[in-house]
Amino acid sequence: MKKIRVSLILWLTACLITLPLMSKAWSEHPLLAYPVLSNIPDLVNKQPIEVESLKSFLIKNEKEIENFLKEYEEWAVANLPNYAPLPKDLYFKATGNPDDIVIRFLTAVRLNPNIKLKLYLHLLPNQEVGERTLVSASELTTLKDVSALSHINYVLLSEGDKVQPIDVLCTANDEPDYGFDLGLFEDNNTEFGKRYGFGVQPFGDPKLEYGSQAPFHMGFYHEAKIVYAFGPFLKKTYPEFRISLFKALSEFAFSTGNDYWGWRFMGWGMHYLGDQSMPYHTAPLPGMSALRMIWINLKAMLGFPKSKNNAVQLVSNKHSVLEQFQWLALRDAYNNYDSNPLIAALKEGKTIVPYSNDFVRNVISKESVERSKKVDKALKTYCPPLLVKNPEFEVNNSAELNNLMQEIRNYKGDDAVNQLSNLLAEMLRTYSMSLRSYYNAIVKD
């Protein structure tokens, strides 16, 4: 039995190694966030706010932030399941030194200390650059490969500029994918990862640049007990930590009159929350039962690993196809914004479930997991078999993925695109509800 357990753990780990390649649940979060947020009258009617650097915010509130972060840590230890406590030597201390205050803060909240955090806006497809100064994606992210961001227009802001809160929120919704959670584990070959207290990376490939992000953006809360018994590392995920931390920081910033950081922190939290509406971020192997996992693992132990290897590749391929479909569909939606059904789904959402401490785990993630088998079936029904049923084919970076919409139409016609769009709209309503619930919890009447 011990041999079987060890083998299954190794197999699950192997499956999850593929996930960091697609560890961004939704591509270009502002495309999703804007229709949701623009349908909140209270938000769109707010007066412009003054742009403020993180350093200025921290200097003005240094002692209060020391107390706040200490209280948050006590709350997190008591309330977050499987939370990795902050090492005592990383606690934020009010030293009065402005030169290292940003690094002290980033270390205390256990973010990658190399993130850029410039003052800027992420423009949407229908927003003009005008006379504003463009900034390269390479100046905003720690990632070496910024090709996936090359289509986006970013414009610089300066401290003291006036901006609309909704623009800050939408921009911040994408930022956690720009390096926030890279290198944070002790086996990631970074000095800060060795100090942060998260231990070894629970899943994913620690050698990949993007690999270490996955445990902070994925939450596996609804697997069968036998799966957790064989793969306890699945519990070591941290979206609840990030979502609760940035909610608390947002509330703190608003309470101290630092509205720019109230909105920016809120947007960061919305990113992680929105990720939980993506089935491939809440179920490690959507569409596969616990018994099937064990069965194909047993076959691999007996010297027949083909089923195991096929499962790994197919999960990777389907995740990529769903994410690409979402991105292409939403980029196109901005061409007929006022009549597009996906935009309408984001605006309408679902009946709001009030936010609570277990909202991430027992509301959004639960809905996402319950939808995962349906999503898996739809991908296999409406997408070309080469992309979702052929484990010999690598979808990532393929010409077929780049031309996905036409590939689907060639396979089963416009109705296939419509069926997948309808299913995407279901997921986007859940996404919309989660953001509005979070907003309401922070911006209390």
C-alpha cells in the first residue's frame, strides 16, 4: 500500500507539472473585469483619485502598517486552512528608513521583491492611447518572455495624476500574473524563496520561470478524500491567503485615506478570486474520477505508463484550448461591445452570494469544480480531436491553437463556437458574481 501511495503522489505531481505552463487561469483579466465593474453605478460615478506610489503610501502609514500586518498574520494563522505562517524575522517593522521600506513591505507580504509596481494603466481594446506615453510590458513584469503581452497598450502615470477608480481596478486585475508569485519556494533557487516559509514547491516544475506561480493561483478544495490521502500536497495552495490579504490591505488603505492603493489592492485580490472560476484551476484533472486516477496509476506501476502519460498531455492541451478560446472570444467581443452575449454575461452575472471567509472555498471554487466535467465534455465534443483527444499532439504554441476559432468552425461549424461560447458565458457569470461580492464586502454602504 505504501508503494502505491508513493507512486500515486509521484504521478499526480507529474500531472501537475504541466499546469504551470498554463497557470494563468484567464488571459488578460481586464477584458473580463471591465464589463463587470462598469455595471456598478457606485463605482463608475466616483470622482477621480490621486495616483500615489507604493513608497509614499508606506512612508505615510509605516507604524500603522506594522500593527495591521501583525494583526492580519494572527488572523491568517487562526482562520486559513493549511496556511504557512510568516517567519518571525520577516515581520514588517517601522524603522523610519524610507530607502528599504518597499522591500520590507514586499517581504512581509511574501511577494516577489523584484516586481516592478510602476504607475500605469492597462488600456482595453476600445481605449485610445491619445497623447499618453506608452510603456513596454518588459518594464512592468519580471517575466523574460513578454510576447503574450505584446498586443496590449500600457500608458504611464505619474504620482499626483488624477485617474478613475475603475481604471485602477481593471489595470490591477492583471498584475498578479506579472511576477508576484514567482520564486517564492525554497527550491526555486532564490534567496527570498529560502526565507519565505512556504517550504518546497508542492507541485509544478520549480525549474520553469512561470512554474512557481501555480500554487498561489489554484485551489484544489473539493477532491475525494482518497485523493488527498495519496496526494496531501494538493492542499498546499494559497489563493485564499492572497485574496484575504489584499482585501484587508484594501480596507486598510481606504480607512487611512489612501484611495489609490485601496483600489489597486482590491484589483489584486480580484485577480486571484477570478482565477477560481476557471475549472482547470480548481480541479487538478477535470473530467477524471478518483478511481480512474488510481487505476491508470496502477497500470503505470505494472509497467504500462501510456495511460498516465496520455492523461498528463490531454489535461495540458484542454486547459490551453479553453484559455485561448476565452481570450479570442473576449478580444473579439470588444468589437461589438454593446450587443455581445459574453459582455452581457459579465455585466449581468448571477445573484450575488455575500462574501464570507469561506467564499473562495465553498462558493466560487465549488461552482467551478461542479462545472468541470461539463467543460471537459464540451471541449471533447466541439473541438477538433487533434487538440483535445490526441495525446501525441502538443497544443501549446501550435498553429492550430493560434487559429483556434477557425479550427473549431472547420470541425463542427458555427454552432460549435456558439455552444462553447454559451458555456463560457456560464463561467463568466460566476466570475462576475465573485468580483461584485468582493467589491461589496470592501466598499460597504
